[in-house]
Amino acid sequence: MARSEKVKAITALHYEEGNQAKCYKAVWRRWIEPEFGICYRTFLNMLGLPPEDEQQSTQNNYPSLFD
């Protein structure tokens, strides 16, 4: 549990909502991955966030022919 608490603390220090330079992926790439060697999905799981499914979100924006 100490590892996940450390990841959460680093993320809280560097994450800024709405700023692409300080988004979760940027924080993971710059701070988390080099120190802990975990993948992005594991990082999101440690934070308790659902994994981002970009294809699903773009598909929901368009009306379906079968609605």
C-alpha cells in the first residue's frame, strides 16, 4: 500500500485539471513511469480511475443509425 500512496502523492503534487501539460498521462510519463516502472493502465488503477476508452467516447458523440 505504501507504493500506491506514494503514486497518489506524486500525482496530487503535479496533476492539474484542464492543463494538457499536467494531465494524468503527462504526470505518468514524466514522474511515475521512470520511478516505479508501471504502465499507464496500472497507474490509473492505483488512482482508482476508470481506464480511458477514447474510441468509446468518440462513438458516443455521433447518432447511431439504429436509434
